[in-house]
Amino acid sequence: MNISFPPDAHALPARNARDGLADGLAAHLVRWAEQTGAPAADAALLARAARELALSACDGHVCLPLEGLAGAPANEARRALLAGGVALEATDPALPARACPLVIDDGRLYLRYFFDLETRLATALTALAATPPVADERLRATLDAHFPPRPDARADWQKVAAALALTSRLAIISGGPGTGKTTTVAALIACLLELEPELRIALAAPTGKAAARMRAALAARACVLPPAVRERLPAEAHTVHRLLGVTSSPGRFRHDSANPLALDLLVVDEASMLDLALATALVDALPAHARLVLLGDKDQLAAVEAGAVFADLSSNWCFSAARAAQLAALTGLSPENLAYGTAARQDGALADCVVWLNESHRFRADSGIGWLARQINAGEGAAALGWLRAGADETVCWIEDEHAASGGDGAAALSPAVLEAMENGYNVYFGALRQTPSGEAPGARAARLFAAFDRFRVLTALHDGPRGLAAVNARLGAHAGATPATGPFWAGRPIIVLRNDPMTKLFNGDIGLCLPDANGALRVYFPTADGSYRSVPPQRLPEHDTAFALTVHKSQGSEFAEILLLLPARPSRVLSRELLYTAITRASRRVTIAGGAEVFTAACAARTARFSGLKQRLHREPVREA
């Protein structure tokens, strides 16, 4: 039974869409149970359980614990589910061949669709991780050439991560902004190409922006590489959807286990944005011999859709003694230097495949953005708020939005200080739009304006309401000169694509600028992988929106010099420390946060927890929230 869920739960009318889905599943399962002769009491419990399961899927959960489900003890819920014929135990031999909408596994209840995905993903990753580490006497010299020994003898975790990926088929590298994930991968690819010149390498990321950043980082590194290696570097980075090959059937791709990708190494950046279905599709499409490197930040927001795949995969870091000895020999460290990890156990399937990068090269040790990110991750909301209010660091600004904090009739409005900060943030872009250098080619104009536009971005937590995405975009559009008379397209309008469209080769998250071409006709310009720009007639655009403001979810994979984070008027279920952390770490130079104290501290205290069985399958740990 394949239940599809909304692509962006936070952009939905919260009640109607979610409740309609939940009520539909409940009614379906009750009819199913009634056909088997289930008692009325059991049918009522099934209806409640189905509603909870469907609503939880909209919130990103893959499963739910049986205990407390539908207000019943675990044994009672299990009995009703099995007796009604709507569920089977995962250990039941009949499960593979029998149609049933729900599966019970180790105290967790799944929609069959999610259970199958999670099982396939865990099985495939376990097989990748089980491949014996590669031993090659050339590795040490190759690594030393790209990661010279540090004069202070500190552990070089980038070098360790590269050594890990060089010697295994699966490497999971987690690190915050500026910790050198893409630099590590550039050096890793160079090492591999020196050892295996004919290696077929593909780069991918969940969004076009993240893919472009990855390719740019590799290009920046290319100048220090030998010419023979430089010529063999991947020419472009793809979105995951484009790599897999989008088809007209939702959730189905051209490349799968029957038609695998033609590659030897796949590197995926911003892997924290992979939901369970997309991660499974990606691993399914790998050839049997291929290597996989996943880069991400375990502290960022998980995907909008169901699952917290990267957080589950990177949650446990502790090398076995044998693995630590091998990595120490390759990196010139002592095994004791590699003992730093998260647990004193190595019985998980991915125990020797995970490494964390903790040293930021983007933010100084005393950077305000870096300090604030650490405080938020630690849940220290009160301390962070006090520091923000003191204005102790010029890279971080707090706007106490009285309208947001008042709780009165103007609670949702934007204060003059917030409006001024938003409009001033785009002054450079608006000024660039007014410039018309003589003889400037459309491509050069697009490059100049993209550089100005990407300096600043407004990020919102919500889509709807006066402090949400739509209202902010409307306000900034009006400030830019948009009126009813200009129509939906006007020079300077930034546009974000909201739906994959193979015909135009535009994908969800791609951002373009509406600009006049050489003849004065408006077209929407998008950056390409090689650094140039291509244009699309506005009438051919797939579903899209204005992009002066982005939701925090949509901003993942992007980096801006400055951001303004607009908090909602009141605490919301979508607010969490992961959302705050993700938002502020999009900025490289300056962060402004606008909102009320209560909302900020509540967000710092709220930690995202998604129910999933993936970590337990891989680490054989007790059931708990992901």
C-alpha cells in the first residue's frame, strides 16, 4: 500500500490537508478490518491508530511506538491490529507475499511503504559497510601529498575522513558549516584519481544550489592539483533527482537496481536533506561495486518528508581498534588520537564508517555566529538571548520585535525596525538593478545581479500569516516596484522553482532572476553547472514563487553573506533548535534575528525528534526516538 504524503508539510493549510489524509487512511483500515469480522471496539482502536500514524507521517515520522498508540497498552494495540488483518509482524514468513497496509516490528508500527523503504535502505548500507577495508601501500604517500602533517601535531580530522573514504565503500562525514567537508572531498577525489585515473565519479546534492556550491568548491581546489588530475575532475554536480532521472511517475526514477548508475564513486553533499524515500532510491541505484560518500550536518534540520536519515546514520561514531590502527597508520597519528568518539561500543553496522569534523574554518573560535550556533545546539536559550540583547558581537544582531511579543492585535505585524532591516538588506541588489552598463550582455548582467542578490536573504519559519513567507515576499516585491500593472513577471523578480520539471530541466529549489534579454523581452535566468547562465521564458516555468524570502527548509544547501531570520509571533510546532541552527549557519558574515524573547527561547528548548527504526536496525539499540 503506497501512501503518498505532501511534499512540504509546512506549506499546507495545517488542518484540512493533514486531517483529510488521516481520516482517509482511518476509514480505509476500518473497512479492511470490518471485512475480516473485527469487533467494533477493535475497529475504533484501529481508526485512532491509523489517524495517529498518518498525522505522524506528515510530521516526518517513519513509524510510531506501539506503547500508548491510540491510548492503549502495546499488547492491546498489537492484538487489535493483528486481529483486524490490517497488520503483520515483521517476522511473519507471509509478509513478503501478502498485502497488508501496516507492519509491526520490534515495538514499532509502520505503514508498509515506510517499512519496506527502511528495511531496503538498512540492508543496502549494511552491505556497503561490511566490505573489508582497502589496503594499498600507495595511500599513505598520496594522503600526505594532499594533507601535509600539521606543525602542531593536532589530529587532522579532514585527513582522517579522507583516509576513511579511501579505504571503504561507505563513508559518512558530518560537520558544521566551514568544517571542510567539501575541501575534504576535493582532496579525496584527487587522491582517488591519482590511484585510479579511469574512476567514474558523480557529484550530487538534494538542491541545485547545493550542487552548484559543491562543484564550485571542487573547481576552487583544482588549481593546486596536478594537470592530469585536474582534467579528470567531474565537470558538473547534479541534483539527486536529475542524477536518478525524474520520470512522469511520482517517486519513480530511470535509474534503480535494474538500471544502475554508470559510476564508481558517488559523493552526495547536504545529505541531511535526504528523506527516507529519496535515500533509498539513491542507494538502490548504486552499482554493486560503487563507493558512496555522504556529507552533511547531523545538527541541521532533517528533510521535510519522512525520515531523519543522515542524523540516524551519523549518530554513533566510534572506531573499532582494528580500524583505528589502520587509519592511524595512514594518517601518521597514534591510535589513541582516533579514540575520540561517541560511544564505547563498536557493534553497529556503521561503526567504522562515520567521522565528525568539528573544527570550523569559516568561523573563528571567537566568532559570534559560531558561538551562537553552539549555544543553540546546547539548548542554552536564556544565555544566548542575554548575549544577543547585550549586542556584544557585531556579526550578530537581535531585533526585539515588540509587535511579535505583544500578543495584542498587532502581534503578527512587522515592526518598523524589521521592515527597515529587510529592505536595507536588499539595497545592494536594488541598486544593481538600476545600473545599466552600456553594451552589457545578458549573461554578464545575470552574473552581476546574482552576485548582488545572493549577498542577503530573509528566512522565515512559516509559510503563511503576516510574518510568513508569502507576506514577506509580497512586501519586498512591492518595495522593489511590483504593482498590479507590472503583472506577475517584472525585471528583478527572484523566482524559486517548486516542482521538478524534466522538460525545462528545472528542479525543486532552483532559483532564477527575471531579467530582460538582449531584445528587452523578459526571461528567467538560471545559473548552470559550468558557471554560465541559461534563460527560460516565464510562461514555461513550472510551479514557482517569489524568492526574496525563503523558508529555512528551502534555504538548506545555500550560503549568504547575511541573513535575517524572522521568527513567528508565537511559539509554533515547526520551531526547534535545529531550525534556528540551520538558519543562522546559512550566513558567513552577519546574522540578524527578529522576534520575541519567548519564541526564541522556546525554539532553543524544542528539539526535533522523529520516530524511526533505521538507527536501531543499524546499531541494534533499544527503541527510542530518532
